[in-house]
Amino acid sequence: MGTLIYKIEKNEGFAVMTPSLETILIEENEQLKSALIFLLDQGCKNLILDLSQTNYISSLVLGTLMFILKKSKETNGNLIICNMNEKIKEVFAITNLDKVFDIASDRIEAMNRFIDK
């Protein structure tokens, strides 16, 4: 277990978080949740989670993402997840979360969804 290192880029209307950790487990999940809640509390109701540097997420992360999605929707926002590798896509498909989340193939596609609104 380690420290979740991430990059946050704020744009007009949305923020992009990119974790720079290959594996997000229990300890890192709590840090991820805290950081995403902080963004929502700061008024960033639209979030993009860029998983381009992440190869594995624990099942706890799925619960966290459901919580963050619900919290963002309460303020008429959204959470878009992009740049998922095949393993993570498979987990989302098996759990049917690919039907729940707004999933973009890459960051540009995700950003355009917020810009086009």
C-alpha cells in the first residue's frame, strides 16, 4: 500500500483527476475518495477520472465511484471515466457498471462531453 499520487486539472465547468498509481487498493481508495469529495465540495460538480496510468482498481474503488457519481448527480453534475485498460473495462462490464457510468475512450472525448453541454 502506498500514497495515491494524482494530478488535478481544473477547467471551466469540470475538473480532471489522473491518478499516477498503477494499482489503487484500500488505502489509496480512501485518498481517492477524499480528493474527489474535496473537488465536489469546491464546486467542481463535473469530474473526469482519467485512468490512463492505472492498471488495477480494487472493488472498493467501484463503490467509491458509485458514491461520487451519486454525489455529483445531486448537483446536476456528472462523473466521466476515461482511458480504462481492458482489465478495468472488463470489471465494469461484468458488474454492469458500464451501463451506469459515462465512459469515454479518452480524455478529449470526455472533455468534449462537458464542453458540448
